[in-house]
Amino acid sequence: WNVSIAVVDEKGHIIMLQKLDGTQYGTADVSIQKAWTAAGFKRPTKVFEDAIAGGRTAILGIEQALPLEGGVPLLYRGQVVGAIGVSGVTSQQDGVVAKAGADWLAGAP
């Protein structure tokens, strides 16, 4: 899949940004925002997307939080040390890529 992948530290500062060839240029900013949201709120961005789908639209008022699946916190010994954000395909597919990246970084199979 043609995606942009952003990795941020626990404060949301960009550590790495990779945009695959043929990816829409706007996906870079979206991947960064998904990573920032996952790190800043210490939870997957899917939590916000699900809340809105369930009718909790007040979440839309949280400044700079992007409520789209594809952002996953990175954990080390139970602590959030950063996050990965992916954008470029559907939100669900972005989530699959982000989880795979987070699992790989954590050494999970």
C-alpha cells in the first residue's frame, strides 16, 4: 500500500517520516497528526473514531486530536515512549499498518 508512516517520541516530536513512492502528498501531514494524537492521548486513534461513530461528537472539539484510525502508541515496559501514525489507504488499513509497525518495534510476532 502507498502510505506515509510517521514515528514520534512521547512528546509528539517527529523522529521519522517515510512516504512511499506514489503516495498522495497530503498523507504525510495526516500520518504525523495521527502519531501525535496517539502519543499525546496515550491511546490508539481508533478510540476517538469509535467514540464519534457511537455519537460522542464532543470529541471533535478536542483541538489537534485526529479521530481517524491509524495512530498507535509505542510502549516500552508499559510506558508510552512514542507513537506511529499511518495514512494513505482506508482508516482500517492504516490501522493494520500502524499496528504491524508497533508490534515489530516491540518485538512481537
